[in-house]
Amino acid sequence: MNVKNIGLLFLTVLTLFACDDTTNTLGIGMLPSTDTLSVHTDIYNVTTESVLADSLGEGGVYAKTSTGYVGRFTDPKFGYYESSFLTELNCTENFTFPEVYKYNEATKTGSGTMAGDTVTAIQLVVYYNSWFGDSLNACRMSVYELDQKLEKNRYTNIKPENYYNRFNPEALLGRKAYTAYDTSVPDSVRNETDIYGNALYYPNVTFPLDKELGNKILRKNRENPEYFKNSDIFIDSIFKGVYVKSDYGDGTVLYIDRVDLQMQFRFHYVDSLGVALKKKDGTLDENGQPADSLYYSMATVFASTKEVIQANQFMNSNIMDNIVKEEKGWTYLKSPAGIFTEATIPYDKIAEEHPNDTLNAVKITFTNYAQDSKNNFDMEAPSNVLLLRKSELKTFFEENKTNDNITSFIASHNNSGTNQYTFNNIARLVTTCIGEMQNAEKEAMQAGEQWDKEKWMEENPDWNKILLIPVTITYDSSNSTSPTITGIQHDLKPGYAKLKGGKEGESLQIEVTYTRFSEERNNK
């Protein structure tokens, strides 16, 4: 009877033994007397080290996100990091501006509502709801118009200077001083809500712009409506986007939700026939006739959305280079786009010592040292981490994958007790990687070649390496009892953890639980 391939079934049987000692022969009686099953656990050391995110793959991290990050923050340990972002603005399909008001004397009806074919005001509004750091820190934000179309490069080492001319004074759209918490806004405005209890105030930094920019876009829309057919054509032909950065202040990073280009126009009040209404107060126009009743309205015309490209840039201090090179007695996790922990798993040793065993569970735990809170704005340990094969780093994030519990796993930080990230069972990762090596050996033998394991491992240097990466996780909350993970992205908020391990520190270990048959054990 071949039972080696159903070791997991027997592990379940063994679990039943602990529940009821009267069934200790359940299932085993069907096996030959020499084929009794036993469960064992072996411990293996794991080597870890810190690696810079910039040193992996494309450089920086892949950050496909609709959140923009703006600001600078200096940490006593890791030094400064700066964040800025570039974004396109979306144009709805076949967009047109409102029509200019016209009166038809023959039909005594009117059409259109705009009073004059001009923009009365234009502004760019940067909206945010949250931030990291000092809410009252004095900062200054600058906004530039792009002169080159953004590529679909969402890595955080993007170079903004490739997309705008910083030496051209006309590229600067606006500059504004701000604090994250605007003390000039009265509580009556800040706390105002609609009839449903939704907040009406939305924190923002607003840049009044030159009206000529608005009138230029308006004229293009009148003369070349085909340029506004969709966002791609609009971006290519009319407005390529903006670069938003902080050029003064240290200690605050804003999390930007949206960027709106808003325009204000003057409109006629009209009746049911579209005819302009007259003022009731007796005001006369320049011709001595009753003046038209007019109003002004500001509206969002174009905005940053998920349909267009947005790219964040993060620049970290060179201090982190020294940390990675010099601190070998532990490892770090540092976000955003900072430091990962790399671990080398002894797959070859596990395979050598368990050629005929069934691996039931492989557990690995990363423990972080307690973090002192000496400053008002200390970074906390990342809430969630991803354990991922190093060789899959690029495709995992670019293809928006989620954990498959084969070569990618997630764990949450236990900050209330053990200060650990625990992965209770990565057995499928271990068997997958061992299988790769075994398949390579078979292929070599079938080709009549001598198998050289050491050479194969040199040619596949990432075969036995995994990365521990800070991430944010999004869920489909429609099922409240068992929400489904819909996205895993790099954590772009400030955070860090100092982990036990390192090349010269306390060894990390993995626990390998396996089943073995006594006949094999005795013959080994």
C-alpha cells in the first residue's frame, strides 16, 4: 500500500489522537505492522540580512497607488526622506465646456448659459485627509506643469526632472505656504456636515492660477473638440499633468487624495425657455436696460483619478546605506521604499535530510526588538508584512498579485504581546523550491549530463532567498465575516522594525514538522 503521498491525511489522524485516547489505532490498523507513522520536528538555522529596496530590480519600489505623498521627514536613526509626486489629470470622454448664452429673437427662446466666453478664475486644489508628523509645522508646496508625457513607470526612483523644465519660470504654476492643520479655518467650517452627517470641509492646499491658462484650454476646446475626446488625447495635446513637491519644511508628510483643476465661469439665470432672467432690484446695464441676473460658479473640470498615471518619488538619506553595510547583528524593515529583510532558507539541507518524508508544516518567526518612543512622531512597526520569493518581487507587484500561500504569504504584527511576525506554515514554499532543484537534476540526468548542485545554485542565486516586505492590504468588505484580499501594495507610510537576526546576530530558525514511517526510519 503506497501511503507516502497522503501524509497530510495521517497528520489529521494524529491530531484526533490528542482529542480521544480511545481511538489511538484509528486508521493505522489498515497499514502493515512495519509501516507505522511518526511525527517529528527538526530545527534549521536561517541567515538574514538587511537589503536596500533601491538595490533590487528596477530600483525603489513599485507604487501603483492613487495616493500622493508630499513632504520631508528626518528621523534620528534613518536620516531624512523626501516625497513628491507627478500626476496626470483625467478628461471625461468628449468633454465640452458650457455653451455661451444666445437669444433667438424669432422663437423668443434662449440657449446656453455662459455669460461671455471666458474663464473668470482658475485654481489647482490639492486635497488630503491625513498626514504623518507635525500638523503645525510650517511648510511650502510648489506645483509645476509637466512638458513631457508620463511613462507608465510607477517605481519610486522616478526622476521628475525628466518630465518638467525646472529652469523654465513658466513651468511653475504656483507656490503656497501651508500647515497640515490649517488653524485659519474656523471650527464652524471644519465641523460642518450635510444632512447625512458627512463632513463638508476637506483639508486642502489651493493654488490660484493665471486665468490665461484656463482661457487657453477653453479656446482649444472650442476650436479643437477632438483634443478632448478622451484623457489620452487630452494629455498628449492639451495638458500633460503636474508635479507637486514640498520645497520648504521638515517634519510633515501629507497623504494626498486628489488633485483638481477647477475653473470658475459667469452664468445667466434662465427661465424654462432658456431666456436670461433680469435682476429684480431695478439694476440697469450699460445701455440703460434691466440688467441680466448673473452668478459665478467654480467647478472641477479635470482631476487626478485612478484612470490616469500617478507616480510617487521617494528619496532616502545615504545614512541607510551605512546602516545596511555596518549593522550586521540584526536586520531592519523600513518604509517607505527603504529597507527589506532578506532570508536564506536551507532548502538543500532539508531535502538532503528528508528525502522520503512528508513535510507537514514549516514555521518561521521574525521577532522585532521593542522600539523606544522618545520623540513625538516616532515611526511604528509596519502592521503587515509580505513573505515573498526574491525572484518574484518584480512580477508580484507589477501584476497586482495577492498572496497564494505557495510562494507568497502575509502576516500581521503582534504588537500587543510577542512583537512578532509569524508564518505558521510555509511548507508549500519549501516543497516548491526543493521541487525546482529536483526537476533541474532530473533534466540534467535525462540529458546525460552530470548533475552539479553547487553550480546550479550559483546560476540561480535567488533560489533559496525570500524577502520580508512591509505592505498595505486592501479587502473586499462586502463579506464582513470573511473579507477577501483584493490588493497588496508596498507600504508607503513611514514605519520601521528592528528584527532579531543578521549575519552576526542571533540566528533565526525554522521549525520543520514532518511525518515518517518506521520502516524507512529503521532502514535509513
